[in-house]
Amino acid sequence: MTPINQIQHINQLPTEILARIFTLSDYERENNSGLLVLARVCKIWHDILFFFPHFWTHLAVTVDAKLENDGSNLPRHFDRWYGRAGDMPRSLILIFNKAPTQTRALYDYLTSARWRNLTFKLDVAGCLNFGWLDGLIVQATRTSQLRNNTTVVPCWPDLLSLEILTPTTVYTARLSLPLKTIAPNLRHLKVHTRGIHNIPSIFDLDDKDKFADLTTFSWEGLFPTESTSFVESLLRSAPKLEVLQFHDRVDDGYSAAAVRPSIEELGLSPTHHISLRELSLQWSSRSAALILFRLALPRLEALRLTREHKSTYSTPQTTTPMTDALNALRRYSDIRAQAMGITFGIRTLRLDWQPYEDEDVFTMCLSVRETVEMITLEQTRWYWTDSVAFFDELEGLREDLGTREELFPRLKSFSVRLNQYKKWISVSRGEEGFVLFLGSPRKWWAEVEAEAREEQERK
């Protein structure tokens, strides 16, 4: 082996170091074409890439035409690729640009291989249901039940991540995912769809063990029932859940979102969950504020309120109960955290596509002032106005605090999108603008707006 201080060419590096360098590259780009490009550079690189099996564990395939006959061409392609991965768990992203038919050969392959991550995407406008996926799940269920006459042996025991992406598909049939049978060790579940008419069986939460090991859950789409009770039930059945993204595309509109929940809706006591760290909700569903009112999340660190239907409002809006809901969440969570002997604090606050009044935005930021490290405001009322009221409020708070403490003691970055100028403005601790932002928010806002306006005029 050539001593390190005498190396004159990259190929003189030890094989393991070269393999590590390749791993850090973007070799998975464009359906792993980067890997094949590296393998063609020279024989040494080719041999290294083909020697280490982990380079061949991931594949993304886009199917642009309807599968012919039994779809056996894809399994042959998979065999050639994954054959170099040995027994290592595999990852597959399968994208259909044409609605596929049920394909027995492909089903047999997918239910017999050792998978760690599976992603299925149907990118066809106007589809009703995803019949190909339904057939795969039926095959996976049968395979799991047939392996042993007395005990169910899952066909995907190593599967950690399952993503079903059908952004333009409406489910009129009942989406079934018997996870406990086919993938009992699942950690990450993501379902994004246009909408669903019936509550899918994956959301039947009577079985408390179904989501026992789940750590990440993401839903986007029209949900067929009132979502508050579902979110509470999900948290009760998934004790290890750390990240919850629930974007119900029911757009109740601003008038409904501005209605404060009734005493009956608030209930007597909040639902506790001791593991959740990140929560993302769609604010325009009326249930968003109600969900915050009814939860205690002592380990929550990041909160995002967003909106799927990205539009703006032409007239100023009144305040909403969201600030009160956030304060209730903070209060309940802090009480629970103290009982557990830990410290509660939201470190990341992101508000996207919000029609909130400046007072609402200010009071929400104020509620997390002592612990927040990152604030991001996208598409606020400033989308259509040059409002400075929010920064006037911050200026007033700055004057009230005097020299006792910083405006945001732990803040590391503040970002706001000035859409009338089509640009993001960000300022981070350590930068000159950050000192001005903390010292005089009104002056900082005036300067960044003036700079953005001048830049726009130059264009």
C-alpha cells in the first residue's frame, strides 16, 4: 500500500477510502445514472463499485408505458441490478406514468425480495383508485399467510419505510394496508393522495399494536371524516411517533378557521404523547386549532402551520383562535414536561400561506419567544401589503424589555418571504443584520424592504 504522504493519484488511495468517497457523491442521481458514470471512468473504479454491494441496494424506476403481458421485463431488470447487492436490504422507488394493470411476475418479485424502503407513485391525472397497488397488497397478504400454516410470517419483515404517492388520484374504494401482517416493523408511513371517500383500513385504529413502532407518519389529501379524533387516536396507538404531518385538504376557509372551538369540543383533558418532536398541520382545516387545544406534547420542538391550497386574501382578516390554541398547547405541554422532569420548548416555528393579522403572527411568535431558534414566515399578509404592524409590535416589545434580555434569546435565524418582490429575506445570528433585527426590528424591516424594492426596480 502506498504511504499517504506519497500518493500522487486518487487511484492510489486504499480501496475502502475510494469506496467511501463514492458513497459521498451523488451517485444515486437520475435513476442511479451517476453510479454507472463512475463505473465507466476506469477499471479500478468499476471494480470497486461492483465489489461493494451497498452501491446496488437502491433503484428508482419510471414506467412510462403500460406493462406488457405479465410485467416480467421489470423483474429481470431488478434481478440484474439488485443481484450485485447480495443479501443486503433493498430500496425501490417505482413511478408509474401510465395506469398499470395487475402483473403477477412483478408481484411475485416484490413479495419475495428483502426490502427496507418501498415507494410507489402513480402520476396519472384523474385516476380513480390504484388497482395495481391493491393487487400487490393482496399478494403480500397471501404470501405472509401461506408461509406457515399456524403463524403469520410477514413477507416484508425488514421494511422500515413505505410511501404511497398518488397526488392526482381519488380513492373511491377502500385502501387496505394490513401492516401488522405484511410489515410489522414499519417505522415510516407516508400517504399522499388527492382524496379518499372511505376511511382506509390502514386508519382503523382498533388494533393498538398496528402502529406500535411507527416513528414518522405523513398524510396529505382530503380526509373522509373529522380529523381531530383521528389524530388523537393515532397518537394513542403510536407511542413512538416522533414526526406527524397531517395535511387534511378539507379547506374550510378562513371564516371557519377563525371560529373558536366550543367548550364541548375542547373536552375535559388533553391527549398526552411523550415522544412527538415535530408537528405539521393545515391551518385552513377548522380542526387545526382544535387539535392544538387538545394536545400535550412535552417533547415537541418544531411546529408548522401550512395550507395546501396556496391562495391569498384580498382583504384583511380578523384574528383567529390559533394563538390561544398554541398557548394552550404550550401550557399543557409544559405541565406534562415538568412532571417528567424535562424542559419543554418549541425551537422551530414555521407559518406558511397564512392570512393571519399581524397581531396573530406577533402573538404566536411571542408565545415561543424564550425557546424559539428558528422562525420562518412564508406567504403572510405581507403577500399583498407592505404592512409594518408586526415589526412595530416587535419594536414595542424590544422597548419594554430594555437591556434586560434579547428580543429572542435563543434565536438563530429569522426568515420572511416578500412575495411582492419574489424573494426570501433571511438573517442569522453572527451576521450584521441580525444585530439590527434584534435591536430595532422596525428599522431592519424598513431597510430590507427598501433593498428589495430597489432590486425589483432595477429588473
